[in-house]
Amino acid sequence: MMNRQAVAFIGHGSPMNMIEDNSWTQKWLELGQQLPRPRAILMISAHWFTPGLYLQTAQQPGMIYDMYGFPEEIYQIIYPSRTDKRLIDQTETLLAPVPLHLDGQRGYDHGAYSVLLRMYPEADIPVVQLSVNRQATAEQQLELGRQLAPLRESGVLIIGSGNVVHNLRAADYRPGVYYPWAEAFDQAVKDRLQQQEPSSLSNWQNLPGAAQAVPLPDHFFPLLIAAGAAGTDAQPEIFNEDLTMGSLSMTSYVWH
């Protein structure tokens, strides 16, 4: 019998984290070393935000460099992983009858490989990406996570990659500067997850600072999917509790 795998939500932040060593990337590296080695990874990235739900099926996905204006070395990064037919089939089965579009062309986006480069630098664990359905409600995102939870028993690590607070239009690059609304929303989310009440996040728009912290839910919804998969029987371990650029939360969670 395989070890039950964890669920993680990782605040991925700037693409610069792919080429810079800092306290956040060090924690990603440590997480990869500490978790039981998974058979495969189901990755839910904020950077695949789609009308409907899509599942990556290409055997060896290419690279998607979905970021602009960064140093050239970022665009040379390759994460040569592969997908896993068994995980694709399991995901299809678990999500039925939810309509699921199979995408044989989709590559890995930077929400996925920026984190995986640090956690599993050898790229020797199969990775399948599942999109974030922009048409689904918050409660439906949580329910999607609950449907995916049985994957954990078959050696699959479920990772959501986004940011709890993500408002780049409000970014302030001065060191140590952050907005009170960013801190308030980050803390309110943290409180509810620590109380093991992920379902209370279905009304996330009512939390303090929500309108500024989450102008679009693309980076927030991966957290809801991860929290749904984690269930209510585990206290989250919190790491990278930090705000950067004034309006970006790096706060991350792992449920064992």
C-alpha cells in the first residue's frame, strides 16, 4: 500500500523565484525533501484559467513561457517531466460526470514549473496539470477538491499553485511596504483554514480586504481546490508567511 500523500497550496510569486535563491524557494526545496516521494503529481496552476475544466494529456508536455520582460535565462528553463496515463484516467473517473476537456497540446506553465524546479529538480516524477475553471463558483472549487481527494491514497501529491493575495496593479516595490487590506485578507483566510473550516471560504468575497486582495480569482481558486482535497481532518502546516510587493501573499499551506 502506498503512503497517503499530502496536499499543498504554494504561493509561487514572481517568476524571478525561478532564478533567485531566497527564503521562499528554500522552503519549496525543503518541502520536496520532507514529503513522502509521490508516484505522480496533480498540479492546479493559476496560470491555466479556462472557461470549463481542462486536463493535460500530452505525454511529454512542452514549456509555456507565459511571462514577459524577465531576464533571458528564465526563457531557457526546461522542466522535462512527463504526464501519467493512470493519473489522467483516475482524474477523469473521479470527476465524472463533471464535463472535462482533454487537452493534448497543453504544456507546463510557470505556475507549475517555477515551484517544481525547486521541489523536484530532477523532473523524474510525472506531472499532470488540471486547469482552474473560471466559470465555477467557490463552493464548486471546494467540491472539485473533495472529488480529487482519493488520489492521495494512490500516491498522488495534489498541489495548488497561486497566491492568496494577488493584485499586481497595486504592487509597491519598496522594501517592507504592504497594504493593510492585504494583511487582513491573508490573516482571515489563515484563520479559517486553521479552524479546519475550508467550506467557510465559499463566501471569501465577504472577508476583509477581499475586493482589493482578489480582483480576479485565478490565483485564489487553486487554494480552494487544495483545501477541498485536504478535507477537515488535518491541521494545515503554514510556511512562507510573508507579503511582498505590497499586494502579493506568499503564504503557503501543506496538509499531511
